[in-house]
Amino acid sequence: MTDSPRVFSFRSAGRIVFGPGALHRIGELLAGMGAARALVVTDRNLVQPLEALRASAESANIEVTVFDDGEAEPSVDVVERLVAAVSGDPIPDVVVGLGGGSNLDVAKAAAVVLRHGGEIGKYAGQNQLPGAPLPVVAVPTTAGSGSEVSGAAILSVPADDSKLAVVDDRLRPVLALVDPELHCTCPPTVTRDSGVDAFCHAVEALTIADWDQFPRSPEQPWPLYQGRHPLTDALAIDAVARIARALPRVLNEPNDLAARTEMAVGALNAGAAMGNTGIYTVHALTYPVGAFTKASHGACNGALLPAVIDFIEPSRRGECRRIVAAMGDEGPLGEVVRRLWSRIGAPATLAALGLSRDRLDDVARIGHGIRRLMNGSPRPTSLEELRTVVERAYGESA
């Protein structure tokens, strides 16, 4: 294959519907898609949103089947249980994910397996789907993961404490329905960690390698992730400003709908940016840290972000200054982020997450080996340098 001209592109969910109370229109929206049967993927903590969704869908004569065995940081086993639970049922017209990023990712994985068969691991990697999955509708109940607009489903593999990523533009939901009212009952720790996750997405999107320098494979002429470009920058810097303003507010006043709406827009914009740029060192290290500590994905990202920023800032001084200005603060970005984490009570070190010091070498080695992420770093990083970053993130002297 000859080299093609360097270009950037932008993709997101097929349609985004946003606003307080939007969930009550989901029946109308599903009917407009021609759906008659919907499989809803959720968990047992979301009784009221599920009932509202079901009432709206059934008022539009849509048959609803519910799988409510979702879990945080879901494993491939959840997908297997889901497929077994609906075995013998008619294939749904649409799979609706209701909940945080975990439930949305399970919904995406189910949409793949129910359409194409086999186990989800068969489709791991980038652009390995043989065709489109079942249509996915995403209804996030947290402001954080960005899964409602991304083309990725991330699952854990308990057998070896690894992560499995299915990445394909066709996995992007056909509809993202974002209703900030659903976020008002989100528990404080989940609100905080989800918001930290969204903030990390925005910062990584703004500081990742540029689109015209981003590593590319000749086998992927239209990669899902392509580095930062002007469209993603606009979304990500807006997300930084909104989240820095709104996250402390929603933690102080959980029922502040205006602040919840601000957070929902910020997380949506961060997810739309990250879903095109990709992510790099923070997330590469989060995978082993999460496996070793069982801490939430957002908490792991937050504990790693300041040390990663300290390392890459010499290669991204202008972008880091823009982020600090958008946050309404002054100083090196790593220190500004540490101050924000202190203000909201977020874990700021790996030691605070409970990571054992004797795991630091493993974290660096595993993270460094996740080349699909590490290759996007704006500052090339040796294993020895990454070990130093991990040591700094640990936060306690030897």
C-alpha cells in the first residue's frame, strides 16, 4: 500500500440528544429508529431510571428485556452471562446501555456478540469487527467515561489481570441520550471519580501527539485514534474549563442541576475529543494499577495524571499553559491538578490507592508494553523514564 496523504477526521455518536428530562423521550426516539424490541443493559442500583426508561419505551409499543447484572469495571464474564441470559430470545433491534461507562461498554460488547456470535475476545483490537454490531443507544448516568460517544468497549480479563479493548468506529452508539437529571442521584465517590476521569480525558486529548505526527499503521488507513487536531482541541479545552468549575460544585451540592448540566456537557465534550485523539500514558498505567488495587478507573487516572504531566510538560508547554488558564489558576499544570484533587478529596498518589510499593516495577513494565497507548505520548518514554514517572506518582519516598 502506498502512503496516503495525512488527514484528520472526526466522528462521534450518530445522534446526541441532551437535556434534563430527556430520558422521558427515549420511547419516541427508539420508535423513530424503527425499533420494536430493546435489550436494556444496566445494574441493580438504577431502579428509578430503568423504570422511567421502560415506561417511555412501552408507551411507544417497544418490548423491553432487561439485563441488570452489570458491575463496576466489568469483566468478559459479564458479557458471557448476558448472552446466556437472553439465549433463545428474539434478537433485539437495539441494545440500550443505561448507567456508567461500565454498563455502556457491556452493552457495546453484547451488541457485537449478539450480531456476530462467538466470544467477545475474538474481536479484541482495532477494527476487527466483521460488520456493524446491533445498534447501541447509550444513556449515561454519570458524567465521566465518554463511552456514549466513543467507539471502544473496555473489559477486564480476570484470568490474567489484563484489559481487553474492542475498538471500532462502528461501535459508536447510534444515539447518545444525556440527561443530567440522572446524575443527581449518583453517589459522591462515583461522581468524583467519574469527573476526574473526564478531566483526564480532556487533558490527554489536549496533550497527546499531534495528528500529523501520530503513529500510524499502514494496515489502518482510517484509524479510530489519530492524535490531537483543531476540532478536538476546541472540545477538550471547553471540557477542562467546565469540569474544573462544576466538579467541586456538584460534590458540594449534589442536587444542583445547573452544575450537573455543566458537568454533563464537560464530560460529553471530553469524551468526544478523546474518542478521536486517543489517550496515552495515564491510561496505559491505569490498567495495571487498577488490576492491582481494584480502585476505580477514574481514581487510578487521577492518581497518575499529575506525575505524567510533570514528565511531558517540557514537550507541551503551550498546551499546559492553556489548560491552567482554562482552570482559572496559575503555576505548573501538575501542581494545579494536585490542588484541584486536594480540593475535591480525590486520591493524588498511588500510595493513597493502596498500591504496594513492590508493584511499581510491574506497573511500569506492563504500562510500557501497551504500545497502542504509549506510542501516543508527546514525549517518547523509555521503560526507565516510565519507572521514574510511576515512582513520582507513588508519592512516598523509599
